[in-house]
Amino acid sequence: MKNTAYTRTPTFFKNFILHLAIAVDRAADNEQLEQSSYPINNRNAISFKTVDDIADKLYEKYQIQFSQADKDELAILFNGQIKDNEIKMEGYASDKVSRALERAIQEIGDVYMLEFNNDNFKTRLLVHVQNLYNRLVQNKYTRNLSVLNIRIKYPIIFDIAVYLASVLSNDLNIEINDDEIAFIALHIGSYLNSQREENNKIKTMIITPSYLSQQSDIEHSIQKQFGDDLNIVGIYEDGDHINSLPLPELVITTQGIEHSGNHTEIVNIREFMTNHDTALIRRAIEKIKHHNYVSFLKVKIPELIIEDFFINVDEEASKEQIMKTIANCFQQSGYVDSDYLQKLNEREQVSSTAFPSGVAIPHTMKYEAEKTGLMILKPAKQVNWGSIDVTLIIGIAVHKDDSHMFNLIFPRIIELVAEPYNINYLVGAGSRHGFMERLIELMTQDDYFPE
């Protein structure tokens, strides 16, 4: 690939490696595509030569042989990355698939309040979905051994992919399984990671003499290394200003200021910043973020898990009965509409919300509740949730305006409840208060905070 005339952006490279891995997996299972979905008149283009070279090297080293159709699909991925007029994207994707994907992207943008207006992202995803459609029409399925890992580490992104897959399934009359949904999630996650908005920055004050260029030099160094984390609200020559101004969260100083009794972190550094000074500032940032997350959870978790939403299920119950209990309780409290149960079942049909650790987290595909809440159900006996027996159920309702707040909580909960010993620890709590204490303890252990 080094000798080809295209721009190897990190996003493109990750995307190509993903699809190359899919093709390798198909070849290993002797499930190669049999027919190209796009009429190829000239395979002398740069993209085809590059893929042929990669395929030859894989065969030479690992005896993995691609079909011509698989090589054609990989070559299409280079479009938009190379200046090659011999291949055009127009005509590669069918109108049917293009319309279905455009509608699906519009829907997930509206539901999750996200912008998906990047043409490169849309093109890459369109190529993937067209290839997916071609595979399914030919009954060629691709395994994804990272499905569970993706569900646990990126639950919000997986849910977005579930919703997009449900729209595509309906419009294209195909069935998209969890393996394929996880591949779609990787596309979405890669794009969202590149578009990530800055979190609330830490208000920071710098105190150092203005001798020569010392203030500007220190400010430049801090901005260069910590610009994504810090908002410098003022630069002063001495510490007298601390008492006369609103207290910042962080003070960085060369003046040897002692720590006060408030929650402001003070970091004393040298006039010429060293690696040690950088490490001190980094530790202070992490400490502040952790403290802020603990404070946030102590307020929000009790608001989400109200008294009526902590339920001990004493009688033996089925999955269907549990789902009805969740829907009825949320509805009686004014959190959801009357069709909530139907929407829970629709989400469950696309992809199970149970995890092998013994937890189920039923929720709808859209953030459309009247209020946001978490419902905790502790059954006296295990509940069979499809192929998994669960000992803890967490029902979820989310109002769209609370999506940012909820996204600071939900992924961390998923990460924790993926471990059986955490489930046992939570289930061992005898009361709502005890459960919340244990949940916050787990969510903030090891000085955790969301990035």
C-alpha cells in the first residue's frame, strides 16, 4: 500500500483493515462471495492493483485465497481515497440500498440528536451496507468474534447500530444479525470518535510573574499539552487574586502557593516546565474529573432510581412478566406512553438485551420517554431471558433532552455489569439506598471518570 497514490488517513486505514478482516474470515470459512455486485470493465485501476497485491501476499504467506468478487468489493473501498477516474461510485450502490441507508441515517440522527453529514463517512458506510446486502442475498454470513466486547464497551454506539439495522432490515427485507450489527457499530463509532465534542473544560488560573515572556511561554505550554482539558480563565502575577475572584477548579502557579481548604487543586510548577510538572498537572486534571464524576453520580443516581423503581420480585416470573412489570411501573409513574411495552419487545427482537454475566437491560430503540429513569428489579429466582438466566434486570426510560447526561452513566453501568462478580455484589444489596451506594462505588472505583 505504500506505493499507491492515495491518502492513507487513519479512518480510511481502519475501515479498510476491518473489511479486509471480514474477507479473510469468509475465505477461511470457504464462504467467499460468488458474484461481484458492480460491473467491472477495467481492473487495471490503482485500487484493483493494490488489492491484487495484498491478496497475493496473503496467499503467499497464509494460503488464503480471495474470490474475484471479494477483491472487487475491497477495491471499491479505495474510491474517494484515490484520484482514479476509471472507477466511479455512481452505479455501485443500488438506488434501493442508497435510499434505505439515507433514511436510516436521517432517523438515527433525529433520534440520537447526532450529525451524520460527513460525505466520506456516508460513502464508506454505503459501500459497507451494499456489500452487506450483497452477502445476505447470496446467503454469505460473516462472523464477528468481537460482538460481546463491542456491546459491553460501546453500548450507546451498539444501540445506534441496532436502530440503523432495524430500519435497513425493514426497508430492504433482510435480516441483520448481531455479528453484522457490530460491524456497523464500528463504522459509527469510528466516525463519532473523530467528531467528538469537547467535554466541559476545567476552569484554570495561571499565576506566574510577567517577567520577559514567562506568562505567555507557560500559557503556550499548557495550552499545547492540555488544551482539550483546560479553559484558562485568567493569568495573574501573584496569588492575591485568588480571594477576589470566583474560585477556579485548578490553579497552576510558579509562586509556591499552599493548598487551601476549598476544592481548588493547586499545582506548583517550575518557571520552565519539565516532564515532572506535566505529570503533576495531568494528575490534578484526573483528580478533578474523578471528583466531578462522583459528585455528579451522587446527585443523578438517586434522581434516576426513585423509591418505586427498586423492586424485589418475590414470585417466580418469566421474561414477559418482567417486561410487563417494567412497562406498567414506568407508565403509572408518568415516565412512558402506553406503547412502551410494544417498543421494548421490538428492541428485544432485533438484538437481545441480556448479557452472559446474568443481567438484562431492556430498553427501547429511541430516546422518547416522558422522563428519564432506571428501574432495578431483583428476582428471587433466575429469569430465563432467551438463552441466558439473569439475576438482575435494569429497565431504562430516556427522555431525548437527557441523552448527554444518560450517556455519562449508561456505558459505565454496562461495563460494570458485564462482570458476574459485580452483579453478585449489586444483587447483595438489601435496599434501594444500599444498591445505589454499591453502584456508585463500582462506577467510581480506580479513580474512574468518563473520557
